[in-house]
Amino acid sequence: MENEIESKDIKNFIRRRKKCLLITFFLFLLLGLSIAIILPPIYQSQTTILIEEQQISDEYVQSAYTGYAEERIEMINQQVLARDKLMEIIDQYDLYADLRDRLTKNEIIKKMRGDIYLENIQAPLINRRTSRSIITTVAFTLSYEGKDPESVQKVTNRLASLYIEADTLKRSEAVVNTTNFLKEELSRLKKQIQIQETKISKFKRSNLGQLPEYTGSNLNTISRLEEQRQRIEMQLRSVEEKNIMLKGKIATVDPLTPIIIDGKRVAANPKERLKFLYLELISLQSVYSKKHPDIKKVKREISELESKIGKSDTYVAKVKKLMYVKNQLAVKKGELGSNHPDVIKLTKEEKVLSQEVNKLATGHETANISKEKPDNPLYINLESQIASTEADIKSFKLAIQKLNSESVKYYKRIENGPRVEKKYNELLRDFEVIRVKYREISDKLMTAKSTKELEETDRGEKFIIKSKAYLPEKPTKPNRLGISILACIVALGASIGFSSIREGLDHSLKTADQIKNLTAVPVLSVISFIVTDEEKRSARFKKLFWSFGILMVIGLSLVIVDQFIMKLDNLALKLNQIWTIVFERIGLAA
Amino acid sequence: MSKLRKALEKAKENRGIENQNFYRDIKKSQKPISPKDRENDLCRPEIDICYSQTKIKKIESHVLRKGKIISLFHDIDKIDEIKTLRTQTLNFLNKVSGNILLITSANPLEGKTFTAINLGVSIAQELDRTVLLVDADLREHTKYHKDFATDFFGTDMTEGLSNYLLGQAEIPDLLVNPGIERLVLLPAGRPLPNSAELLGSPRMVMLVNDIKSRYSGDRIIIFDCSSLLNCADALVLSRYVDGILLIVEQERTTAAELQKAMELLKEKPFFGTVLNKSKSKVY
């Protein structure tokens, strides 16, 4: 039974703690209300900035900015809320004058940042391409709060214009940067193209004829040369045949008309005869001595012929004969020994031959002083024919050689063809790549330029002020009514709490049951509190007395104030002012 | 001179009679009681006393009302509470065949005197009893509490128990009837510093014995003394009484104090408590 709280317990509690409840309640209420009244009114002004889409659809011209609106707003926020900008505004509109002495500059700026509010307004938009609705920021509100409504309005507008400026600047910067970058890229690529072109032309030049496009013509040329060569070869062959035939013919013809010595035809070819005679002489010299009549005879014949023909060139024959003799000597020496007469003969012959050969060797160049000119017309004819054919042969051979070398050249070209082709293709490929890139960049530059145009003619996406900041008539803060209500609630809570604590600490006996529990004896009676009329009257009198006393005190203090502090009229005026303010605030709150 | 002398002599005579009959005032009439009734104690003789020796100080009823002696006024509804107390007290006293009560409390100013006086007056309203109300609170007068004569009866009674205990006066001289039938007061008199000792003195014992024996059955004696936890007076007095009543003030006496008081009243004829100054409407 003790644990349940019945209504009579509550009534008793209230009765007991009346004073405590009321005093605490009114104390807190007073406090709260004073706060509600004393707090200065703060006005807030707001402006809405709309993020307007670009006027020309972005299918045609790309927007300068591809970020999300929120990011943009945030970045601009950082810019605008920078220290120097805010300092400017603070100085211009003389804000926070009262806080200048108390707070540092940084703290004032921090406070200002806190007084600026930015809120995104979002709406679901349908993405044209994917036709799905996305929630994007379409506008944002910018508000500023402060004590003076006029300056609040001005500051808000100023901030709004700062935002717009910052955004415009950003966008034009972006555009300019883009175009510049693209331009640079383009010129770089152009240079590359030029380099590549030079490379290609150099290559072409250096590999002229080996390029794949020349393969056809090369083959043609080769076949042509082949044909030519074959023709010339045929001609050559025929001329060679003729030459052989003529040579054969000329062999049968004596270049000189026959020489008559001693009335008889000595030799068809006196040169031959002479040669024979020389050799004869040498062999005779080896056997006989000089004084032998055979040797004298031969010598005589030789001198006669020589006077007619000239000294025949027998150098070669002699060298031949010398070789032969040497061989013979060696063989014979080996067989018969050095003292055999054959061997002695051969040794002598060899000695003479070598002497002759040596003599002839030195006089070889001068040996052909007088060549016997052939005077047989047939012979001469044949000789000239032979000469012409030989000339022809020579020229043909030369031509063929030239053709061969040409062919070789062209064959080489064809050989190199694939390798050259490969390299050439590489070069071409690189070139193509660069060219494609160039085209791309060129396109991009076009786009950027048109975006730039868009921006410059102010048709791009931009921030516009949808509604300018108005002059706030009513303060937004503090919520006096709210504070008052809160104060009431807090006062109530505090008073109940405080009283409950006091009640809890109060261990006095309150009910008969309590007493009965402590004592073993019954509670015989509960006697009510008796107040006589006299006591009531005297209590009332006491209250009156106290109120009167307080009034006296107030009156006295007013007199003192009047005398020593300020005239009551001034005080009244001041009070009136205060009262007006209070009334305003209360009135406004209500 | 003769008139004066006559008066003086008459006075002596009266005193003389009074010396024999200590307290007895002449009963005006007394109905005969049958022995059977006397045994049952249910039927008591009506007592109608004419105070011959006891001083009579007629107190105005408005003064009495101001003094919170509500038992006299039937228009105040709170007297039922007093009546309840009276009935239970009398029952108890009957049970133990006693007639002396002690009224005390744990702390001062809890309403002992108020209760004592009202109880006494209430008992006196019963047509078959008389009450002797003794103010045994001989402590120094405080701001709030002088003695019951001053506080409750609105008059000044300077002579009282203290005088008797000091041997300065005799009881018959000190008794006062405040104009209420069947109620006699013995005021406290001057406050004494050694009240506890005096209350335990042989003179006090003598007084108590005399009171007791003389009026058993008819007269109820109520001692109103100082608070238990303040001083030893109440403990001293508790030796002589038949029943002790403890007054508890609502919302002022703490449980600890009550317990202390209980300790002190162990093995004493403590028979009940009274919750006084209750502000709750329902108990």
C-alpha cells in the first residue's frame, strides 16, 4: 500500500511543497522569459539561385561543365567563403561591430561563416537519354542572418552576386583552358604529322623502285631486259659465228702476196718460214758450230727473209721452245747423265735460247717497229670484216653485261621488296594513327570552340537569381514563443524535480500508518490543523504588511534613483523604450 | 474594622475547612449510585461541582476560541477528533484502573499543550468526570510557548506548580477554574531551571499520591510536560502516571525522532499516539 501513489498522496505533496514548487517554478520561468525577451532579434534574408540549364540543348553543344551541380556549388562555396572575401564584406557593411573588440578576426569570420546558410533544392529530373528519373539539385537558397535587417538584405544580395561571379568565372576558365589545351595538342600533333611525312618521303626517296608499288614495273622491266638480252645474245651468237667463219677463212688466206725468192715460192707464209728457219738454226747450232755450212746457209736465208718481212716476233715461240728444251734437258740428264752428248747439245741449245729470250724480252716492246702490212686485198677484206665482227662482239658483250647488271639491280629491288614493304607499311600505319588522332582532337577543338561561343554569348548553363533577397520584417530568431514554452516546461520540470528531491529528503512522518508502524501502539486520533480566524486574519495582515513594505522599498529606491542616478523622466523614457522593445518581441513572438 | 475582621475570620474558616478537605469542593448534588452500577463503572454519578475554594477565572468564550480550545464549541467539526481521543483514553484508563495521564511529544511545539487542554476540556464535558489539568512544563518560556495559561487561556497565571515545588505555596491556592465546568487548572508558574530535579522531589511525589488517592474514579489528571528529547522532565514524570500519550506532529516529526522517543518510553505505560496538525483531509 505504501508503494502505490494515490491521488491523495499527490495532493498532500502539492500542499506540502507549495512554496517550493511555486518559487522554483517562477524562478525558472522568470529566467526563461527573461532570456526569451532579452535575446536580440536576428533577421534572416534569403535569396534563391536557380541553376538554369543551357539554352541550347546539349545534343548540339556540349556544356562547359560536366560535374554535378552539388560539387560545383560546394567548390564555389569554398571560394566565396574565403577569408579575404568575407573580410571585404564585413568591412564594407560594418558587420559585427560590437564583436570587434572581443573576438579575433578569425573568430569573427568563423561566426560569419556560421551565419551563412546554403541549402540545395532538389528535384527529380528525367535523364533524357536513359529516361530514368534522377534526383538532382536544381537550385539552392542562400541566406544570411544578422541583427540589422537592412544590412542582412544587402549582404545576402552581395553574396549571391559573388556566387554568380565565381561560377561564371569558373566556367569561362574551364572553357578557355579546354580550348587552349586542345590547341596545343593539335599543334603538337601537326608537328608529328610533318615529321612523319618527312620520314615517309625520305624513305620513299631512299628506297625508290623498291616500294611495293614498283613491283609491277620492276618485273616488267626485268622481263624487258631479259628480252633485250636474249635478242642481243642471239645477235652476238650470230656475229660470233660469222667471226669464227671469217677467222677460219682468213687462215686460209695469206696476208701477203707470195714472196718469190730465188724464183720459187718460198712459203705461203714467209713468217712461218722464218720461224721455221729460226728454230732450224737453233737446233743446228746445238749440233754444229758456227762455221758449219748448213748454219751459214740457214743464216743467209733468215737474213734475206728478215730484210723482206722484218724481224719476226718469235719471242713466244722461243719461250715455248726454251721450255721444251729445258724439259728435254732435265729428262735426258736424268736418263743419260750430264756428260752424254745429247745432254751437252741440249744444254747449249738451252743456253742460246735463254740468251735470245732475254734479248727479246728487253727489246720486246721495240720489236714491233716494222710490222709487215698485209697487202692481200682478200686478206685485208677479211681482216676488216673480222675486225668489225669483233667490234660487234665486243659491243654486244658490253651491252649484255650492262643488261645483266641492270637485271641484277632490278632483281635486287624485287628481293628487297617485302622488307621495304614492311617498313613502309609501318611508317604508313604510324602516320595514319597520328592523323586519326589529329582529326579527333580537331573535332574536340571544334566542340570546345562552340561551347566557348555558347558561354560568351551567355547561353550556357548558369546561375541566375530567381528571387532577390527581401528586407526581412520579422526576425527569424529567436523563437520567443518557443523559448517561453520551453521555459514553462523546464520550470515545471525543475520545480517538480526540486520539490521531489526535497520531499525525498524529508523523513518526517506523514501518515498514521507510518506512526503505527514505528510504535507498537495505535494512533488514537488524528487531529487536524486548526487555524483560528484570528490567525487567518493576522496572516493576511502580515502579507499586506510585507507587500506594503516592498512598495515602500521600491518607492524609496525610486527616490534615491531620482536623486542620485538619473531623473525619473529619463528613467521613464528608458523604461518605455525597453518596454516597447519587450512588447514588440512579445507581440512578435505571439 | 469589624466588617474587615469578619471577613478575615470567614476567610480563615474557609481555609480551615479547605485544609481538611484538600481539594474537595462541595458537590452540589449527587445522585445515589446503585452498587451494581458502580461495579460496572458504566454508570457514573453526575457531578455538578460548585467551586468554593478554587479560584474561578471566567475566561470569555471568544478568548477560549482564540486559544484553540475547540472542545467547548460544538460548531467546530474537528472536535470529533478530540472526542475519539477522549473515548480511547478513557477506555484505556478504565482498563488499567488509572487516572493519571502524561502527555508529551518528541519535540517541542508539536501540540502537547493543545492536545492536553482540549482533551481535558473534552473529558470535562462528560457529565460524570472532573479533570485536573497540570501544566508540568517548567522550562524557560520560549518565543512561541509561554505556558498554557497565557497561550491558551489568554490570562496570566503567575503562580503555579513551581511555587508549590519550591515550597512557597500550597496547592489549593494555586488551582484555577477557567469558567469551564468540572475543569481545574494547575498552572506552571515561574519557569525553573532545575525543573527535572524538582519534579522528582518528595513534594512532587506527595502531590501525586494525594491526587491519585483522593479522586480515583472520578477525577482524571492530565500532566502536560515538556518534550521527551529536550529534557528529562517527561521521563521523571512518567514514573507517576498510569498512561502516556505521545503527540506527533504531521510533517515535522521525523521517524528517527519518533524512534528515539520510543526508546525512551520503553517499559513505560505508553498507550497511544496522536497525529497532530494533520493537513490531509483524509487519514
